[in-house]
Amino acid sequence: MKKTVILSVATVAGLAAAAATAGTVDDVKARGKLNCGVTTGLVGFAAPDANGEWKGFDVAVCRAVAAAVLGDASAVEFVPTTGKTRFTALASGEIDMLARNTTWTFSRDVDLKFEFVGVNYYDGQGFMVPKALGVTSAKELDGATVCIQTGTTTELNLADFFRSNNISYEPVPIETNAEAQQQYLAGACDVYTTDASGLAATRATFENPGDHVLLPEIISKEPLGPLVRHGDHEWGDVVRWTLNAMVSAEELGVTSANIDELSSGAGDNPEVNRLLGTEGTLGEMLGLDADWAARAIKAGGNYGEVFAQNIGEETPIGLARGLNAQWTDGGLLYSPPFR
Amino acid sequence: MTTLTDPPKEQFRLSMLLYDTRYRSATIQVIALIGFMLLAAWIISNTIQNLEALGKPVEFGFFGESASYDINQRLLEYTSQDSHLRAAFIGLLNTLVVAVLGCITATIVGVLVGVLRLSNNWLVARIMTVYVEMFRNVPVLLWIVLAMAILIEGLPAPNAFRGDNPTATMDLFNSVAVTNRGVYIPEFLFSRSLGDIHLFGTSSLRFDISLDLVAFLVVLGGSIFTMRKVSAWAADKQESTGDRPKIWHIQLGILFVPMIILMAVLGLHLGYPELKGFNFRGGTHMRNSLIALWLALSLYTAAFIAEIVRAGILAISKGQTEAASALGLRPGRTMRLVILPQALRVIIPPMISNYLNLTKNSSLAIAVGYMDITGTLGGITMNQTGRELECVLLLMLVYLCISLSISAVMNWYNNSVKLVER
């Protein structure tokens, strides 16, 4: 009896403590480590490499935030989450931020009480089928068996797409990308559907990527971005502006090659100066030091460099910039000014 | 002469609650109970307040909203436009299906293995020992995943059935297709069907009952009732004359003739699965997620049941077996008529907890993508609505209700077979 009482008191204390957290910035600083939620493994976006080190496009955002707040890009504890566990992990405070190609939707923002700080990849849902099936359009998929990751927006889009086209399908719900890959390759499902970027990344890991095609239909808008808990605006600002710093850096021509030179002293471009902290007090306003953004950019480079290294056309995943080009190049990337 | 007087009646004083041993324990218990209730109330109010602070007050309105996801295995009609409540209901039925199938299979396999493990045949007894130890000592989740992996990797995809030179063919006179998406078996179709009764209108719990099934059950019940009457008549005859009339052919006739007539009236025919488009169509599709879950759960639980059965049999004194053989009963009949009925009294109570375990273990279904109630209410619904607390509490309530119902039924059965004491 005594033991149970102590246990329950501990539980209650834990509950109270979880609710009391408001200052995530201070928590992260005190801990000396950023807890960042990522996927369980999607090559190019977030996956451990041969040395067990996490690499990828989403991972780079985590590292940039850690560099900005803690001054150390490696001070990140990566927490692999599935489509199902990610929101609970974030809401309960197990992770400080989630960078797990998560679609920004109304209900997630408003009803689930999260705060999307921006978009780091503009995506859409696509379909992958074996070339041997001879399918050229998603509308020919009547009666097909479709592998789908459960707990995602793709699940809902899929239901909508097939209903509005009045064709039938058989969903096979799956927990992780790896399991989906296994079932798809074994022919247990005809089609694998998820975000087009995820399909490209998955296909890149196949033995014969050429045997599989992505269908032309993109059936949804999937703006993917990092998110934090609702209500802690200081922390939300830190993550939002770290992401914006990466985007702005590309626009302003700040790269990991020239950043040391640019941040050594105030230069000609006032916006670059404000971004890198050689002028103004932007860092102080965020509750960080002056060269927070310089560190964030140094961690993995600017947005374009991170893109090219992890998922760009030179990599096996081979994604074109497309919508994810800077607004000056006809894309959608547009960071608010650093002023 | 002394007079006995009653000792003066002690007046109850408040301090006695503490100093009188007759009351003290009650006092302590009452205080502990109040303390416990306060603690519980504090935890609950704390949780509710914290959730309010997060902007997520506890409410169940989301159940009426459209679920907007599809479920592959649905016993009742369901579309993505139906409510979350309906989706949970479909999931609940899926849980019950796998639990019932699993309990039945586990019992049959478990009893067989338990009996065979005591066999005098060295090889059979050892094989059963290996089976029991292997299944009992590996977590059931691994068995489920293994079963699924074998089904997916080991069986041909529907594609293999295609073309002029297919690498796979259908079994049993082209009526059963075994694929890595599941097993397609012929289904019963009625050309003069009686139709359905629709219950609960258009609510989330709407339910169709097939009148064909009702007719089938009524005829079956009638046949069984008549068969028992005939048996009783035969027993009477045996009592009075010493001769037992031959009744097995009458019994068979009573069982099958009305059934065959009913089927002919309803126009029974089989619907065979056929390869059309991407998949087999027609027939009944048993998805491999169901098969993997069902097999793994029942084989795992059967290993425990086998041990219970063995313990129950060993609990019956050897004298019973010897007495039965002295009367000239063969080993099979000894087991069936003498040992098992007595062993049942020992077997049933622990069996209840194994049925409960199987049902609760079925919540591992999501590992193979089987849409049980944990997958719908505790999975997709929870994820899409973000109502973790509400969904988990409801889920707990549902499993509690299922488990208590199983316990109630099994306890009733236990009471009916236990030794009647006079």
C-alpha cells in the first residue's frame, strides 16, 4: 500500500511537472541537448548512416536549431517516431520539436494544439507502382491493394481520392516506411502511396529503382514543416527563425564556404549583417546571443546546400527543387525579412 | 446467594475509535479510504485542469465527426464518410472476430497437445514438449510478426496467377486461392435470399441481420432439439428392454435433411474467387493480417492451455484410469468419458485467464496492420483527432467490458461442471 501511494504521488508530480513546462528554451539550455523527433528512417530526410549518425534534410533542421540555441550542432537527441506516435511524443513533452515530414493542416494546427513554424518542403502525395503492372495513371488503380502508412494525412487523402473518382481499393495499413517497403516489394500490395519526396527516397534504396515508376498524379498539397507545442511562443520563434535563417541565407548568398568571412565583421549588405549578428540586436530579442543564426547556418549550410546534400539531384534520391526553389527563382520559398 | 448482574453497558465514546481495538482497525481503514479517494480526486482534477490549460478539455463530441479513413476488413457496411464511433464499432467487431476464432482454435489445439504430451509414444510426447516450450517462451509479438512475414514472403502474389504460364495455381478444384494478400475461399450465395433486417436505422451502431442466417440457425436448433428427443427415446428404450435401438442413421437424417431442403429453397450456390484486375474478386477474402494474428495468438495461447490440460489430467488419480481399464474401456474412451470430465474442474479456472490473455493480446494487431479496436479507436482516430486521453480511456473501458463478459460466461460454465456437493 505504502509503495503504491509513493508511486502515485510520483506520477502526479510527473503530470504536474509536464504541464508546468513553458520555457522550452530554458529547458533545452539546462539539459544541454535538444530532443528532436524524426522519422524511424527515411533515407534523405532522416536516417542513421553507416556510422550510426543521423543524416538528412529534416535532421539538418534539428541540428541548426541545436547549433543556434546550444552552440553545438551535435547536441541533439534524435527520437524516432512513427506516424502514430509523433504527436503524442510532442504533446507530452518527450520531444522539444518535431521535424518529421509532417503536413501542416488546419486541424493539426488548431485542434491538435501544435504550432507549425514554417514549411521546409512543399510536397504532394503520389503513387509508386511496379513498372511491370503497366499502369500509367492513378485513375486506373480500381481494385488495387494500396500500402499506406497509418496515422498520416495520406490515409485521408487516399480515401478522398478514391471516393471522388468512384473507384475501389483495399488499404493495407502499415506502421513504418520499412515495413511498407517490405510488403510492397513482396507484392503484398500493388501500390505504395505517401508524399512524392518519400516515394523518391524509398525508391532510391531499392535494388532496382528503375523497375518502379511514380504515377503522374499528385493528389494533395503536403506542406511539410517542423512544429512545436502550442503556447510556448518564445520557443516557436526560435525554431521558426532558425528555419527562416537557413532560407534567407540562401537568398542572400550566405553559404557555409563564405560564412566565416561574412560574419567576421559588418559588411556592405545590412540584411546579411543583421542575419549574422554583426549589426543590430536580433539575437538578443530571441533570447539568444548575436551569432545564433551564423551558427545555425554553419551547422549544415544554407537551405540550398542542405537540400543539395541530402535530397538534391546529385543524390540517389534525385529530387528537383521544383516548388522548393527560392521565390526569386520561381519557387515558393520566401522568408520574411530579418529586420 | 449471589445475584448475577449484567456488567454496566459501556457508553460509546469518541476516543474508543482510537483506543478500543474493536473499532481501531475500522477507523484506520476509513481514514485510508478517504485519503485514497482524495488522492484519486486530486489526480483526476489535476489531469483535467492541465488538459484545459493545454486547450484540450475532455469531451467526446469528436465521435460524431466523419472518420474519413477507410478500413479494409469490415463486417458491416462502412465508408470513410461514417463517424469515428462507427469506425470504432467496426474495429470492435474485428477484435471480437479474432478473439473468438483464437479462443476456439487455441482450445482445440491446446487440449490435443496437452493430451498428446502425456502420450506413451515417446516421439509424439517429445514433439509436443518442443512445441509447448517454443511457443510459451517467445513473446507473442514476435510470433505474430513471424507469421505475417512467412505469409508475405512465402506465398505467391496474385500476379503469379496471371498469364498463360502462371507460376501459381488455385487449389481445391480451382476454388481456393492462397496468395500473399490472404486466402480467398468460395462464399455462400443465395439466389432467393430472404433479405436483411436493418437495426438501429442510420445511427452509428446500425446493424444488419441476414434472415438467411436466422433461418439457418432456427432449422439447426430445431434439428438438434429433435435429435436430443430421439436420443432420450433410445435411452428410455434401453432402460426398459435392455436393447439400444440403432439411431445413428435417423440422427443424421434429422440433422441434414431439413438443412438441405432449406438450402435448396434459398437457392444456395457458391461464389468462387476470380482473378480480376489487380486482385481476386468474389469469394470470401481472409486477409493475411487476420490469418497471421489468428494463427500466432492461438498457437501461443494453445501452448499455455496444453500445460493446463496436462496439469488437470495429472491431477486425476491414476486409480481412475486403472479402474476404467479394469472395466474394459479402451484408452480413448477412458480419456473421454472418465478422465477429461473430472479434469475439467481443474482446467476451467486457469483457462479463463488464458482466454482473457488472448483477447488482450489481440491488441497487438497493429503490428500486422489488422484494424482492430486498438487500430481504429486507439490508432487512427486518436491520431487524427488528437484526443489521446478520451480514446485511451474508452479503449480501456471496451477491453474491460469484453474481459468481464468472458469471465462471466466462463464462470457460469465452471459452476455448471464443478462437483456438486451434497
